[in-house]
Amino acid sequence: MAKDIAPDIPVRTDYAAPASVEDALDWLQLLRSPRIGPVTFHKLLSEHGSARAAMEALPEVTASAGLKDYQLIPRDRAEKEYAAGRKKGARLAAFGGTLYSPILAEIDDAPPLLWCLGNLDFLKAPSLALVGARNASALGMRLARSLTKGVAAEGLVTVSGLARGIDTAVHDSSLETGTIAVVAGGVDVIYPQENLKLYKQIAESGLILSEQPMGMQPQARHFPRRNRLISGLARAVVVVEAAVKSGSLLTARDAADQGREVMAAPGHPFDARAAGCNQLLRDGATLVRNADDILQALPPSIAEPELPLAPEPMAPMTLKTPPMDELRGRILAHLGAAPLPEDQVIRALGLPAAPVNAALVELEMAGTITRAPGGFLSLRG
């Protein structure tokens, strides 16, 4: 087994997310370079503070690890990937940034960057993952649709893998209420092709995301990595139908490792498609017969959120954006030592997001404010 090139240090999250396109390109170049996976990436940034500094230190780091003549990927490869993503209308969500899912950031190997196509607001919404067999039975498909509609009616966004079978039923049944499709290839690669129409519908009204580069065709080794994101994006995972050796069982295992609730629908003992679910139930998973069973078993943070599921009413939009000096002053007047969510600050100002974001970047670069993981802002002490 190849030796980890990162030093053995605790992973911290107090480094800054990219604040510019150049910063994002630094992250892409480092992340796409050989032997740099999510955990190694986080370790390097924890040690060196930025992707640029980590890349400058890599020759010494790799030499210490016994790797000779280590080479980063060329800068133009990162530039081409970024350009391809923007051309497709995709956006990068960076670990620790305001677009990133707070719950996904909790897992040990959270992806530093995610390509996202669609409505990024769903990354902050309460969500439930539902997965199952590709060769699902008619009864399994019916149950998946029923469960999905039941939890969606309570304001939960669904998460699944855009595969045929159960995944398809889940996405199709929650297009109007919100669904996230986590894909194994690039967000611009449609797989399977039979889900072309569904892919376009999700890109229009839901969210498609991946940690893989743009244009990457899905390969067998990508699916287990994809599965950990499905479970990582939700507080609970429901398995509808699954064989004993299946990707859905791997997703359930990831969910348990990540501290998520695992639920399963029972099936006939003679049906191989139910064997995995029955095994999960034997091992302690919550039995699911209907949507009410799911809602009653959900962690309180999802089942009874402290905040309303609908967005808070926005303050009346100011017709004229104030000068930058005045805008910076108004932002500082809203902030203190206690962190506040960035979207709450924008709503309180009653201004368009674009000029407020520009002022926030200036204040952050000036060292006047600090940004914590999850998009929380506070005055620098």
C-alpha cells in the first residue's frame, strides 16, 4: 500500500475556503494531483494554511515520505476543469464555504470541492437519503414512491444516486419538493442514459453534485466513494430493497460509520432483493413500513427543526445599493463576537446578495471579519 504523503497530524478546519478564482484553482490543482485524496488534502491545508503553501511544501513532504520526483498536475488542467464547469453552469462548493453542506462537512473524509448543478439551497435543507436495488420489484418501486412522497410532504429533501430502480423512483417522486442526485462521474455526464429526462429535470428543479472532475465517466471504483456522500448529506438513510452484496448495503454501512440513522423496509425471506434489508434489520436497523415510521425515527434535529422549513421572509429590498464604505459599516454594525449565518446578515440588510458578498470579501481580506466553517461570520477578535 502506498504511504500517505501527508504528515500524521490532526485534521483541523480552521483554514479559509477559497476567496477568489485563483484560490479555487489552487484547491483544484492540489486536489487533482497524484495521491491527494480528501483526508490528505485536509491534512496538508491544516499544516500549511493554504493550498498554495501546501503545493510549495509538497516536494519536501513527498521526499520525506520516500517519493522521488513528485509532480503536481499542470496548472492548465485545473484551469480547463474550472472553465468546463462554469461553461456547463455548474458551481464549486468548497469545504468551509457558504455554499457547502454543513452536515457533509462533519464526515472525516468530506470532499474539499463539490461540483454542483442546480439549486444549491438544497445543501442546507433537512434531508433524507433513500436508496435501493437497481433491479427493484414493482412492489419495491411502489413503496419507494410512497415513502418519498410522505417525507417530502413534511419538508424533507431527498438524496439518492440517480441509478435505475429505487433511486429513480425516489428522485421522480420528489422533483416538485426537492431532490439531490449524487453521481459517480462528472455532473455533466448522464449515467445511466435511460435517465436522461430525469437528469435534466433534476438539473432544472433539484441539485446534481459530484466530487469527480467535469467530464469524468463513472467507473466501478467511483461508486463506493459516491455512496459515502449520499449518506453524508443526510441524517438518516432508508434502504428499500437491496441484495446482501450491493452498493445500498455499502451506503448503509457508511451511514452507520458516520453516525447516521439506518432504516430498512422488510421483505420476503426468499426474495434476494430483500436479503440485504432483512440483514440490516437483524443487525439493529429501524424497521420501516411507511413514511410515519421514518418521521418518528428521525433525529430531533430533522423531525422537529428549531427553525421553520420555509425561508424567513426577506426584508424589503432596497432599491439603491449604498456606497461601499457605507455598506461595510452596515455589515459591521450587524456583526459581533457571536457568529451569525451569512444569509441571515444578507436578509437583515435587505440588499441584493451580490454587493453584500463583495463587501464581505473585502472585510475578510482586510482581516476585519472572520468566516467560520458553515458560512458563519463574526468580528475578528
